[in-house]
Amino acid sequence: MSAERYNRQIILKGFGEEAQQLLLRAKVLVIGAGGLGCPALQYLAAAGIGHIGIVDDDAIALSNLHRQILFTTADIGKLKVEVAAKRLQEMNTQIGIIRHPIRLQKNNILDIISRYDYILDGTDNFESRYLINDACALLNKPLIFAAVSGFEGQLAIFNTPDHLMPSTNYRDLFPIPPDKGEIPNCAENGVIGVLPGILGTMAAAETIKLIARIGQPLTNKILSYNLLTQEQYTIGISRGEGYTLPKTVDEFLNMNYQDTNEKPQSYIEIDANELVKLQQLESVILIDVRERHEVPVLDKQIFTQVPMSEFGAFMTKEFYQKHVVLICQHGIRSVAAAEAMQEKYGDAKKIYSLKGGIVKWRDHFLRS
Amino acid sequence: MKIEMISFGKIAEFISNQNIDVDGIADTDAFKQYLENQFPALKSMKYKLALNKNIVQENTTINNNATIAIMPPFSGG
């Protein structure tokens, strides 16, 4: 080991030679060499983690470059793992970098993560996150979890007991994955480059703290970070009950990670109070599906009239509103309309039907 | 009963951080019902509550001036 390379952290009070040795002996697997993985890898490599594995099966695209800061314009089209490994090795020639240019699946993940001491999850989808969580829980591997959404991030350490509590895992927070489209990903929702930069760097810091046994790592805690306000909010995690976590390799191999999204999200039945709340949303359209002769007549400024007899034609047209509230006399035709809309728009729009219809909430409609 | 509500991610788009003063919400189950009535969009989402910075794993009594956080899962990277 070149003590000179790590001099500035070795001389740091509370770190020292011993902590540096712990880093050099550690084996860390970083899953995903993207917005979170790039900065995490850079700091882990620079700090002198002895063995770093990188998992990613993706090639570099132009739209990656605003946040995946290990890559240059000339790297477009090349495998992320190859470019990242080369660059990190040039930065620190004294450590081992292992390339895993594959997509982790049930049948290969246990073999790969069993070769490492610490796993850092920097992936970008729920399938991978649940797969990685369950594999780490099964093999008892400390898991450093970082994720972003909009201008916010989450950071946590799972499968690591502390002096207060046995270890917790991601399913103690969210027992089952969200439906497809419930939580948009970065490709759909957008992301500002510096946010995964911050979260990835924080994940590297937590990894270093765990390995070097310094400070208070986020074990059994989840930190929420807000870029726009620079606020952080930390929540203690305790063990939940009644969820499925595979306890054996056989159980793990029988889990279903791919098709967690097969059940389409369904429309929601609401009451008049909920209708009032929805009316205040920005992107909402209220549709009265009764025929034109029916009474009471509702305010056409508020309720767009699309009789069921014209509903099929209406559905062929595009409309921009995200929330669609359907109303009829008794809440029966509006359910049929909601089902048709759900089938067409799936998760792209949120569909609501007023339960019981105008008759049930007569007072509400007469008032307004 | 005064409760401070803090929300995150997609949930913060329709539930802003706010202080509410409501009667009849004695525990976290009742609070959940109140939330889903007020904000029907929540019904179809996965989320977790934290009462005074601790994850709610079972129905828990809410005391006056409690802080409740509403957190969805994130997966982006």
C-alpha cells in the first residue's frame, strides 16, 4: 500500500492506518454504473477499497452523460462496465476492479454477491431492487441502498444489525413492489444530474463508514433528502410482519421478480368529499356520462358532458388531463366508463368514478 | 388533536406539508383512513407512515402534536 496516496485520510483524527487497512481488505459490489453508481465508484476507488466489482449490462448513451460522470462523449455506445473499470483503474492502480457485464437475475445474483462483503444498490427499477434486497437478506450481506425520484432521494443500510436492533430489509418498509407506472422512473420523470451525484456520494460515504467502523451509519434508518430545500429527514426502521421474504435458495429461485407488474391498476370509486378534493387538482377533467336530456343539469363549465352513447368517439380523441372523474346518475354507467378508460389508458391516467352517482350526493350537486 | 404532516416524492405533489387540527383520529389506522378520504389518489399507491420518525408497523396511538411522515418508495438511479 502506498501510504502517500491515502495520506490525507490516514492522518485524519478518527480514521487512521487501521481504518485504511479495513478499506483495502474490503470487497464491495456496486450494482448499476449509472447516475448513482458512477460517483459512488469514483469515491470508493479513490478511497482505496481493495476489491470493487461493477455490475451493469448497459451501453453508454448520450442522455446518460449529464449525470453519469465517469463517461465522456467519445464513450457513447461502449459498455459502461468496461469504460468505468478502465477509468477507475487509471485513477487507482493499487486496487482490483472486477467487471460483471451482465444483468442480475435470480439464477446469477447469489453467485456474484456471495463473492463480496458489501453490496451497493444503484439500480433504477423496482424489479432489481427487490431482487437485490432478497438476495442480500438471504446471504446476510450488508446492503447500501440509494434511490432518487424527482428532486428527492432515499438512502438506507439494510441487513446490518446495530446495537439496538436486529437487521431490517427493504420489505420492512415496502413489503411488495408498486404496480408498474405507480412510481415513474428517471427516463419517464426526468432527473437533475447532481441529485444522483449527491445520493451516490452519500452511499459511498455510508459504505466507507460501515467498513471503517466510524461514525453512525444509517443502519435500520432511512434518510430522505430534498435537493430543493436541502432538508433531510431520517426515519427509524423496525421489523414488519406478514410479508414474503425467501428464507432458502429454493424459495428465492421460486420468487417472481419479473412479473410484479402484471396486475393493471384499477380505477378508484370516490365519494362527494373526495370529488371536491379532486376538483382542486390542476390536471383534472370531470365528465358527466349521462345522456343530454337527463336532469338535474350540471354546470357545463365544470362538468364536461360526454354521454355514454358518444363515449367511444370521445375516447379516440387525445386529452391532456391526468385525473379523470366520471359521474352519472347512479354510479353504474360511470363504472362502465371507468373500466373502458382504464383499459385504454392503463397507468397513464388516474380514473375515478363517483360511487352512488348524482342521486346519492344530490345535496352536494344542488348546493353547487 | 394537532398533527404535523410531512410527505415525500410523488405524494408531496398532492399532499403538501401541513399542520392539521382534527378530532377523532386516535391512532394510525384512523389517520390512514382520514388520509385516503382526503386524498383518494393515495388509495392506489404504496406508501409507509412514520409516526414521530419511527416507521409504523402496527396500529399505534397518536398523541397530540405528533408528526406523521408519508413516504412512497423510490427506485430511480
